[in-house]
Amino acid sequence: MNCEELRTRLSDYLDKSLDAISTKSIEVHLASCPLCRAEAAALNDCIRQVSSLPAVDPPLGFAQRIMAHVDEIEKKPNMWQRFFFPLKTKIPIQATAVVLIGALAFILSQKEEQFRNRETAGTGVSAVTSANPVEKQKEAAPELAIVPEQDVQDKGAAALTAKKPTRLAKKFVDQAKPDKAQAPSPAADQTPSRPPASAKSEIESRAEEKKEAPRRPPIQAQEVATGREVLRPSVDRFGVGAVTGGLSQPSLRAAPFAAERSVSPLGELNADVEFVVRRRAAQRRDQLSSGSADTAAQGAVAKRSAPAAAAPQSSSITEIRWFTVQGDLYDRFKKELAAEASIESEKAAGALENDFIQKSARELLIKVIILSPAER
Amino acid sequence: MTKPSNTSESMVSESISDADCVRRIIQRGETDAFEILVRRHEKTIFNLVYRMLGDYDDAAEVSQEVFLSAYRAIGQFRGDANFSTWLYRIALNHATTRRRSISSRQQKTVPIDDMEPLSDPELGPAETFERKEIRERVQLALNKLEPDDATMILLRDLQDISYDEVARVLEIPVGTVKSRLHRARQALKTQLATYFCAGRKAI
């Protein structure tokens, strides 16, 4: 073993961490090499100096101070704990939260009510606002009716959407039955079993149906349901002829909603043509005789439509009805309407010219505002 | 120093292992268990930190930080190592950081001040004084070492920790411990040689 080799292992040797053979060979070398002996002595001295450094005591109360800090760490809750941990603040916070949530829910429900009122007022069916026994279903109806205009032409979509409302309408009828003694029987079908309302109109509408049959459900002048009408005990009517009957005696709408009918993106029905008609006195009498249940229902509705009454005209509006009519049948619709009630005004929506209306093959949405006969 | 206490409490605390204390802290949040650990290790840790820094007040401050960070991180302590090993590691991290900030802050002013008694060794003939001075020299030499070298020497020669344990504390292989220790001792010898040679010559 040379000096170089020894010096790399001197540290281990002094720590006595070498095996016996290595230790022996180092001892042999040290005995013969004064330089390495001096080196070993110096290194050993260093080690001894360090290990003989006296132990120092930590400052007094060192542990106590640490524990005081530990207690502080334990006591000082984090942000989250500060909110929820101490029971005495926890309960008031939760109580406040419950109250606030309740208040918020109330405000929101109020706002929603207002919003709904405004929406229905815009479409002219404000007379049929909520708070109705069948409110839920009524709410469902406009939703189902929300289908873009173009889709009306889309047979697939139309068929699809048309189905649903039918079923829904059926349900309405079923629910209406117990309430109204004279509820209609087979009401809901799209190919309705017609009431004997007017034989003439039936034939007419059948003829029309033939034309339309392949394209869509066989309804030309299709009354668009509103919740109010749902309540009416009556026979269901289809075809142009039915319109007039509907005027004299509001009918239970068992037929499909105009589910595929246009609704503006804002959810407001846009009528292509708007009529204002006035009932004739005779028909009024007719209606009065139609049964106490009907009157009662009307009374109830009138009460609920209080917000709409604020509008100047609405006091004389007894009903607003919606119809869908094929463009080429528009004239006949108008004629029959005139036969049943006096038309006070006719207003076509902006772009629609009269002859365009007649030529157009597409369905028109017609809004009929029916005024009571005697007033004014 | 803490030995003479005869109270039953200290008897109990001495019978609880470090691992049990840690378990009690983690599982039951018993701060008392942590106090046992503090009292058991405060002296070792304080001395290690003190020798790393060479300043008593700094040592007190840093040692406190060491224990508090150990307390905060107690959940990270894995039972596969000794608590003392883990604590040493934390202490060395803190001490090394502080040491670096001190050396960059004070820029060798301390060593020069401490050199004064060296140039005038005859002033204190009393043996106690000489011993004190030797200690100061050794401390100064340690201060001048690279932190890694000082760490090696203090763990092995001051704390008398085995190679294996040093390897675990520093998380390096044992072979590396040996070679680094050798290098550190050589460095310390060089530092002390200037003093001892000067001192002997002067005497």
C-alpha cells in the first residue's frame, strides 16, 4: 500500500470502519511512514476536536415556546374552518343561508310568474294565464309547440311532434272528464270522429283532407289549443266549419296542438293574420245556454286574467283563438267566420299580401280575437 | 440535563417510542405526544443547528422552525424511517438555507472579527481560556467549510451517527458518504492547520 492509497482510506481507518485485513495493512504502512503517520495524527486531531465540542443547551423554555406555537397552529383554523367550525357562528350562518335561499327562491318564482304573464300577453292568450287547475299541462303545451317554422314543412319532424301533443291532448281530455260532466268522448284523435255539428263542413273538410292526407295530419283549419280551451266541455271540431261553432260555443280542444306550428325564437306565437270579430247577440244567447259548467269555467278564467284586463281592449275580449288554415282555404275560412260573427278588422302580418295568402300553400296561423256582442 | 426528572409523566413519555408519538399526533391530534418528541430531540437538533450556524440566537430560531415544520409536515412522515432521521433531514435543510443566507448577508465579516484572538494567542494562558479558544477556532473552521462538508463532519463526528444512518439522512449511498466525509475532513484539517500551526509557532 502506498501513501496515496492510504490517504484515501485514512478517514475510514480512523472511523474503524475497515475490515481487519485493510486495517492491518494500513497499520503496517503507518508504522513505516512518518509522513502518513503525521497526516493520520492531524486528521485524528480534527475528528477529536469536533467530537469534543461541548454540547450546548437550547435556550430556556425552548420546548414550551415550540408547544405554544403548536397550540397556535391548532387553534388558528384555516379559512374554511373559520366559516364552519365554531358552533356558535356555524348555526347563525346556516340559518341565514337558509333564509336567503328561501327569499331568493321566492323572488325567482315571482319573477318567473311575471315573465310568463308578459309572454302570454304578447301572444294574446293572456286571458288564459296560469293558476289554473291544469296549469302544469298548460305550461307543457307551449313548450311542445315550440318548433321552428321551417319544420312545419319537414314531414318527419312534423309527424314526430304531432304525435306527442296528441297524446298529451288526450290526457287533458281524460283529466277534464271528471270535472266536466259532458266531456267529449273520443276527442283526441287526429282523424277525429266528427260531431254532428254541421254536415256541410264535415264534407268539405273531408275533401280537404284528401288533398292533404299524404303530407300531414288531415286537419286544415286546426284550432290551436290554449289551456283555457282544454277546460271547455264540448265536442271537438275540425275543418273550416268548425270555426264558427267554436265561436258560438267554445269547444274543448281535444285535437292536436299546433305543435309543429311556428313560434318565434322568443317563444311568441306570430299570427299570419289577425281577426277581430264580434259575436252576434243570438250566438251569445247560444253560449249562455251552453251550460253552467262552462260559465263557471269562464268566470274562473276571467278572474285569473286580471293582469291582462289592464289593457284597454281586453275588457271586451272574451276569447282569443288560434287556427291554422291552408293558404288556399283562407277565403273560405274568412267567409265562414263572417257568417258566424261580424269581422271588425282583419290584419295580415307585414309581408303577407292578400293574394299571396290565398295562393300560398303553406299553413297560416290565424288569430281570432272574439269580442263579446253587447258591450260598447 | 433532562434525565433527573423523576415524575411519572416523564417515565411514561420515555417509554413511548418516537413512532408511537407520531401515530398519536396524526391519529388523535395529541399535541402532548409532540411535546415528548420535542423534549427528546431538542438538544440534538439544537446542537446540530448551532454547529452548522455558529450562532446561538440563529440556532434557537432555526431549531424552532425545524420543530414547527416537522409538526406541520408530520403527516408526511413515513414510518419506514426513524423519526430522528427525518428530523435531521429537516434540520439540515433549514440550517443549510439559513447558513447560505447568513454567508451572503455578512460576507466574511464574522471570520475576520473572530480572527483577532488568533493573532494574539498569548493573551489567554489559562487552560480554560485556551480550550474555549480552540473550540471557537473549530467552530470558525466549520463555518468556513462548504455546507455539505460541514454537514458530513457534524453528522459523523459531532453526532456520532453511523455511515448507514448518515446515508439515510442525506439520502445518498454509503460509498458517497465515505468519500464525502474524507473530503470534508481534509478540508477541515486544512482550515484548522493554519490556526494550529500558527498557534504552535507562537507558543
